[in-house]
Amino acid sequence: MHFQAVIFDLDGVLCHTDQYHFAAWAALAHKLGIPFDEAAKDRLRGVSRMESLDIVLGGRKDAFTPAQKQALAEEKNAIYRGFLQGMTPADLDQEVRSVLISLRGHGFRLAVASSSKNTKLILERIGLDAFFDAVADGTQITHSKPNPEVFLLAAQLLQVKPVHALVVEDAQAGLEAAKAGGFYAAGIGPAGNSALADFHIGSFSELLQILQKQPSFPSL
């Protein structure tokens, strides 16, 4: 294998906004009188906003019209975006920052591929809005992960074939999307031990160890 590019999922890989998602969904659920607890977090990981809404609504999901659901999703997103405004470059882990700079210095093309429609806002808040060669997000795609559309779009924007790009994901749905698109995948966090991952990394810096094994990768 010869990697020319690395494509990163955003939330859970480059940064962590789970607590803001959870708080926003919890606020909406509380308003609707729907039970919502910590156990729901993993079920919401890596899926679209509307799919997440159905999970939160649970047995009441059919009690709302499509228009009402859209309004609820927009209300949740407004709450979430309010939380995101409090993010700063300090929310970007120094290990992540160091690895990204190293990869850039060694000539890898870098992209973010996320189903989130707030991707560009988050990147701006953590100081990475001008860093990547390409950003593919929920505003540009029709199908969320595990459909590979967002990764295929990122590869297209990078002008690289999927087989030459390594996807870094923390969610099972993301790994499924990567493999469906013909990419190699590295699992981290909750996806670190997934059988779908070609590489298993316990920390972000281990990504360098994977890429250093390529003959074309210069010594650090």
C-alpha cells in the first residue's frame, strides 16, 4: 500500500464535541418530556442529525410530522451551535496538532470528511479552518455514513484514489463507510478494536508509526 493522503473524521478524531451534542439533545428531550440518558451517546455516534432525532424520540418518532421533525432538528442544532461558540484553539489537543503539522510537512494531502453540517464552524473555532486541502461535510452530501459518499467526495476533492488514502475513524459506521468506498481505515477510540479497521491505534500519534512504514515516508 502507498498512502498519498489521510482523511479524518472530525468529531471524536480531531476534536471532541460529544458533550455538546449530548447536552443539546438532552435539552430538547427534556422539553419534550422524553427520557434521555448517557446510554444514548453511543447510539448517536456517527449518524446523521435526522437519524439521531429518531433515536432520541424513540417510540414517539411516528407522532411527529416530517415538518415537525425538521423543526425539532433545527432547534437542537441551534442549541448545539450555541455551545460550539465557546470552543477555542485550546480545544485542539496538542498531540493532534503536532501530528497534523508533521503529516503536512511530509507532503501528505489532508482532508476532513464528516457528516456534520457544522464541520466548518468547528474547524474555524479550533483554528483549523484553513489547514486542510479539502473539507467534505454534511452540506455537500445526500447520504450519511455508513454510506461512503462523504469519503469518496473527500478523495475526489484531493484528487486521490481511495486505495491511496487512509481514513481515520472513531465510529463503526465510519469504518463501514470507509471500507465500502475502497479505503484503508485506521480505528481509534471506540472503533480502535473493530475488526473492520486495517490499523488499530490507541493514540493519535500512533498514526505516524503506521505511515512511517511506507518506503516513501522520510525519517522523522
